[in-house]
Amino acid sequence: MPAKLERSAKALSWLSTLSLWLAGAGLVVMTAIVAWQVFCRYVLNDSPSWTEPGAVMLMSWFIFLGAAVGVRENYHMGFDVLLYVMPKGGKAWLRMISDIVAFAFGIGMVWYGSQLVMLTWNTTLPSLRISGGWDYVPLVAGGTLICLFSLERMVLRLAGQPIDDILDELPPAEVAAELDTAKVKA
Amino acid sequence: QTVLKSSDTHPDGYPTVEGVKYFGELVKERTAGRYAVEVYHSAQLGEEKDTIEQVRSGVIELNRVSMAPFNGTVKETIVPALPYIFRSEEHMHKVMDGAIGDQIKAAFEPAGLVALAFYDAGARSFYNKQKPINSVADMKGLKFRVIQSDIFVDMVAALGANATPMPYGEVYSAIETGVIDGAENNFPSYDTAKHFEVAKNFSLDEHTILPEVFVMNKAAFDKLTPEDQAIFKQAAKDSVAKQRELWAAKTAESRSKVEAAGAKITTPDKQGFIDAMNPVYDKHITDPVLKKLVEDVQAVQ
Amino acid sequence: MEILILFGVFTLLMLIGTPIAFCLGVASFATVLYMGLPPLVIFQRLNSGMSVFSLLAIPFFIYAGDLMVRGGIAQKIIAFAASLVGHIRGGLGQVNIVTATLFGGISGSAVAEAAAVGGVMIPQMKQRGYGADYAVNITSMAALIALMLPPSHNMIIYSISAGGKISIADLFTAGVIPGLLYAAALMVTAYFVARSRGYPTEPFPGFAKVGQYFLISIPGLLLIGIIFGGVRSGVFTATESSCIAVLYALAVTAFVYRRMTWNDFVHATFGAVRTTAMVLLIIGMAAAFSWLMAFLRVPASLIAWMNTISDNPIIILLLINVLMLVLGTFMDMGPTIIICTPIFLPVAVAYGIDPVHFGVIMILNFGIGLNTPPVGAVQFVACAVGKISVWEAMRSIWPFYAAGLVVLGLVTYIPALSLWLPSVFK
Ligand code: NA
Ligand code: NA
């Protein structure tokens, strides 16, 4: 791999890991927030009004971050029936189209997400007392990452990197799952 | 012919939906069929927060929504949403049909909207499964589900009760199991959401008598000829009378239905509730424009 | 033309293997661009379709399931269940269905149920030699029991969509017998499929062993009691109970079984993030797709067409069921109920069908739609938990579809199945 490509792949790998850690932290904090909501209502007899919108906003963050990582790690669910029967060259083309589709949608998320941020920036979210634009910031962030990660796949493929061969050589999902389960201490 | 799309979260046949449909008929008749209105009822196009963004960005031209979601955007809408600001529905009609109503309507323009009309949404009151409420003291310690609004949360706290924000769809089972003791709404919603089955004590404290608003995308409105603009405004005004009539009938029908089903309706002494609101007003009405508006509303006899 | 673009782009992309989330999103995106609508509405629907508090149950139940698997709770419960009924052919499939029935009594969300039961059962079934497709299909079909047994949020949505003229208490009661009938039909189907596939039976280990496994699995089993008791006694709501499940699973695995290492915890968390991000992205994209269908009046035109076909109640009910199955294939349950109730219910009532009865038909019908691609939230969750593609699940789901359709037929044409129990309580 050319050194420049390798450096950017490394940077994106780092970005993907960071996103995954942030999303995981989001899930943990979300758990804490809802638990706090139950505790306050039942034990303190005083319900905070920020917990529900706060947890929902964290959920958007971790969905979009996790979804973007999914583009890079290629774990989004699809009908792969045609891919099974296609010859290798054809497969690469179909995967190229799918990456372009993800990239185009990512652009849409950034562009129209920004418009939504601007449209709602002067509103105030009840309870959280922050700008309503924050509702759409995760959409923009997730879109940016989806663009980067799908672009990476396209560039690597055009540079002749074996990213599709790796997918083809992976065991079928069913077996892979067994392997994963086997890793869990029985 | 231009078909204007309008959203409503209520089901077909609901007074607000019928009000907008009537508006559409009048517009069609008076513009000789050049304009028609299609109502997407039952939240087909999304919940109110979403459809407000849709009408502001021009995806749809018209929208019938409550005013609470505008509190963060159009500050003047905070005033009619204040607890116990209106003494009665007549008081509310007088205020909103007059100069104050026009001032609030004008405040929608910077948000890219033309407020065409205010529709009745009745009075919201508390209901619970524990006991009848006759005074503020009876509210102590009860848990009520309220909408996501700081004013509502503070109002409930000022009454000595506990406000619990919660998705509307979970309220029925939450009252049934006792996560909360009750909620607050108008008669038609108390009836249609079946909350009367699990919370039998309805206390007519009428804390908010907040009308709903029928808005149009400003760019779409500005594109109309001055004659058509006048037609739209007049048709909206005419639809208000029709909508109020339907609303009154709906409320009476729901009230007799829940009473027949065993709901106990009490009328608490309102003065104690009104007095308890002073800290809520002090906290939320700091803006001089709003302070003046509150005084103006209270001055209307 | 708009409708052609919406479905055409979607089908084309799906066929070439584009992830379903992006098929839904880009088909909607292309359609609004063609129509000249501001495309921001698609991204708004995507965002708000997933920003719903009740959806928190999905990540939480998936997370709790991952923790239980990593921390050994699942293995202990299944060891007990297997010792109890493992000697029956297809025993774990039966255990899955019975567990789903118990869970259905505490959860109103089929999606959350698929995550909760599937997260525990599917890995175990696979480990014990069951096909992943069999485990996934049993889980996804059994999860629908949650919709039929009380509590069921969807029945409340139905009642509200019907203008509130239907008692929710009656609806809840009416769903019980059809729900149990459906569970029984699945158990019979699971038995025959297991027999034809020759799934292993296990030797009966003796009552002493059963008792021992029971004692070991008590801390895990208590979770069901805590959720059930907590929801019933009003300590927390159904959505909140999913969060309590996470905390409890963490506490038991870390402090009682002492199996949860930091590494296990991180892996369980990342696993939950990956699964839920994938599922909820599809749910958000489906919300955008459904919005466009409503905007284009697709459901309404279908019904207008149906009214021209027949006036025989048996045929009309059949037609309504077929149309609802088709709509349920492409749309998510909540919006479909809201859109279809005001249109179908008056037709049904005109032909003498009780609104409570019709509600049960509708919930079961749209429930099956939750297990049909392209828009099938429950199936997606089960597939994600089972780590197989929807295509793999589809190859062997047919006997279970058949069971569901037979029960749907019985529920449709025998009103007493729905209406007898509510009449007892009057
Ligand atoms: Na249930
Ligand atoms: Na479906």
C-alpha cells in the first residue's frame, strides 16, 4: 500500500475506534440516566424532566456513531443473494455501487442535517434548555463519518487493495457467529 | 388548481381536523377552485415538532398544532400557556380574538409562519386514581404525568405534587400499575385515551385554557395575490366559529360519556391554585414584553 | 411515477446487496428529489423516527442480553431449561416459545422481546447444534406474542386511532386467547420442523440435577420476577424495566457469578452498540420511507380500489387481511395502525365486525408484518442477534409463516376467540 494511503487508513481506523468507544460510553451513560430517572421518582419522589430527552439525544449519538462504524466494518444487514452467485469482478462492482449509495446518503445527512440545525438553532428544547439544533448535530456527525468511511472503501478498492476478497474469504455469517460464541467462556 | 397540504395529529372527524377541512371548503369556493386543502390527519406526516419544521421549511403549506411547541421559538406564546392566566373560556376568547391575539399572531412571522387562526382546545385539568381534589392541599405528593414543558413541571411542583414527564402512549399502563397517580388533559383526550378507566377522579381546575394555532408557511402566503390573502384570512376566521361549535359539542359528549362510565368530576376552589402560581410567574416571566402582555391579558374583562 | 421511483430504487438497490437501511433511505431521497420537495424532510424523519423514548428498550434489552451471555447468566438458565425439557425433540425451541410467552406478559414491544429472549436463547440454541435460522425464526415469530398479551402499547395506539370508541381493557383481554393459541401453534410447528431436521434430544438428567440447575440459575431467573414485579407494582414503566434489566444483569454477573471481567464488559458493550446501531438505523430509515408512502397516499388508494371488488363480508375480511399483510410488509407497525385504522375500521364495522375483534386481527396481522422484509423490525433484531442475514432466515421461515397465517385465519373467522373472554369480565 502506498505510504500516504496507509497513513490515512490508520487515521480512519483510529477515528472508527474512537467512535465506537464514544458510542459505548453513550450507552453506559444512557443506562445511568434512565436508572437515575427511576431512582428519583421512586426514592426521592422528584422526577427530573431532563432525563428522558437527555437519554433520547444520547441514543441518536450512539446510533449514528455506531452506524458509521458499521459502514467501515461492513456489518449492516442486506440481501446478499445476488452477491453469492456473482463472479468476483461483478461482486466488486456491486459493492462499489453500494458504497457510492452510502456515500451519497452520507452527503445528504451532512448537507440537509446542517440545514435542519440552522432551521432549529433559534428554538429551545424544553427541559434540556439547549438549542433545538442539537437534535440534528448527531445526524451531521454521523453523515460525515459515513462519507469518510465509504470513501475509504472506494479508494482502497480502486487502489487494488483486497478489501472485497477479505469479505469473500470470511466464513459465512452463521459459522462466524459460532466462532464468536466459542470465544465466549462456556 | 393548487392543493395545499395541511397536517394534524388528531384523527379524522376531530374538531380541529374538521375546522381545517371547513377552511379548505371555503377557500375552494371563494377562489373558484384555484386553491384546495388536503388534510393529513392522525399524525401521518409526523408529530407536532416535526410538522412544525416541515411547514417552516415549506415541505407542507399549512399546519394545525398546539402552541406549546412554539414556546422556545415564539416567546409570546408563553403567555397564553401560563397556568391559570385565563379565568374562563370566555375570557380566553375575548383575549385571543382581540388586539392581544393579533400581537401573538404577528410574533409568528419571524419564524417564517403566518398564524391564520386560533382554534379551541378546551381546558386542561388534573385527574388521578387516588382521591378527589378539592383544594391545593389534596395535590400533595401525587405523581402526575405532564408534557415536556418547564412551565408545566414548575406548576405541578408549585402545587406540591410531583411532575413526571413520560411518553403519552405509556400513560395508561403507568396509571394502571401505579408508576404515576394521574395526568392532566381536556375531556375529549381523557375520554379517547381511555384514561378515565384507570383514573376516575377528574378535578376541574382548568389550569390551562390554551388555544391551538393554525399556521401557514410565510413564503407560500406571500406568493398569494392580496385578494387571495384576504380570502384565506377571512376563511380562517370563519372556520373558527365552526370549530368552536364542534369543540363544544365534542367536550359535552366526552364529559357525559366519562360520567356514565363512573368518572367522578369535582370542581375545586380555584383561588388557592391561582395563588400558588406566583413563583411560577416570577420565574418564567422576566422579559418586559411578556410582563406587559400578562398584565394586558389579566386586564381584559 | 413517484411511487414507481420509491419502490423501484428500493428494489434495485436491495437486489444488488446494498444494506437495507441505505436502500430505504436512498429510495426516499431519490423520490423527494424527483417530486421537488425539500429533501430535508427525509433526514428529519430519519432523525425523529429513531428519537423515541420507548425505543430505548431495544438497546437496553440487547445490552442486557449481551451481558447475560458474556457473564454466564444465560448459560445457567438454559442449562436448567434444557435439563427440564431438553429430552423433548426441539426442546430448546419449545423453551424459547414458552419463555417468549412469559416475557410477553411483561413487555408490550415485540422488538424488545426479540432482543431480550433472542439475546439469551439464540446463542445457546446455536451452541447446542440448532441451525441459526431455526433459532432466529422461532425467536422472531414467538416475539409477536408480546403484542397479543397485555400490556400492549400497540393496542392503545389502535384504540386512540379509532377515535377512542374501543375499551382498552376489552382489547387487552381479547388478545389473551388468540395470543396463547398462537403460542401453541408455534410449538407444534417447532416440534415438526425439529423432527424433520433431526435436532438432537438430550438425556433426561434426573430430578436431582434439575433441582441443582434450578438453584444455580435462580439469580438469573429472578430478573424475570424483578421486571414483572417492578412493572406490575409500578416501580418502573415497561421501557424503564429494560434499563433495570441491564443493571441487574451487570450486578449478578459481576458480584454473584463473578464472571464479568473488564474485557467481557467492553465486548458486551461494543456488541450491543453494533447491533442496536444497525437495527435503529433501519427503523429510522423506515420512518422516512413510511412518511413518503403516507404522503403519496399509497394506503388510501389501495383501500379505494378494494371497495370496488366485493360486498361479501368473508371476502372483504380476506381482502383486508391480504392488504394489511402487504402494507405491513413495507411499513412499520405504529404508523400502519394509525393510518389504516380510520380507513379499514369503518369498512369492517359496516360488515358487522366488532371493533375489539378487528383490533386483535389487525395487531396479529401487522405483527406478522414485523417479520417480513423489507421493513421488518422484529426480524431484523432477531437476525442481528443471531448474526445471520435476512435472506438466510427467509429460506426456512415458511412453516412458521404458515402457522401464523392459520392462526390469523382462525382469529379472523371465529370472533368468539377474541370476544368470549372480555364478555366473561362484563
Ligand atoms: Na405484552
Ligand atoms: Na414487514
